[in-house]
Amino acid sequence: MSGVLVLIGEELGLYRALSELGPTNAKTLSNKAGTIERYVQEWLNNQAVGGYIHYNAEQGTYYLPEEHALILADTDSSFYMAPGFQI
């Protein structure tokens, strides 16, 4: 299931937006990506549990570590692999 959610994050630009925003919440991320907050919240929770992104409980924010951004958000990176989850 997480492979499908990686594709959703890639297709909707959620990883890219999360990388650009830095630590953020579902409302801000959904506004930036032009998506529905409720679905983004569910996606963020799943991605945090799966270790794709990190969650800061004290601040209530999610963030994409730089090393994960190279694989999931940076289309110019030689390590970019998000579309590979289609396989």
C-alpha cells in the first residue's frame, strides 16, 4: 500500500511541496498542493508511520528529511526514485 501512496504523493506534488515548505501541517500542505486537507492528513500520517517523512509531535508538524527529498521530491537528483514505485 505504501508504494501506491508514494505515487499519490509524487503525482499530487506533495513531496515536492513538503520539501519546499519545510516543517508544516496538513492545512498548509494541502493549500500549497491544491488538495483536500482531510486526505492530506491521512497521507501524512501514513507516510510518517512508514518512515518516509518525519513528525514532530511537540510542534504538530511534518517534514521531509533532506536525504528523503533526494529520492522523493528532487526530480533533478540522480537518486530520484518516486516514479519507480509504479513497478
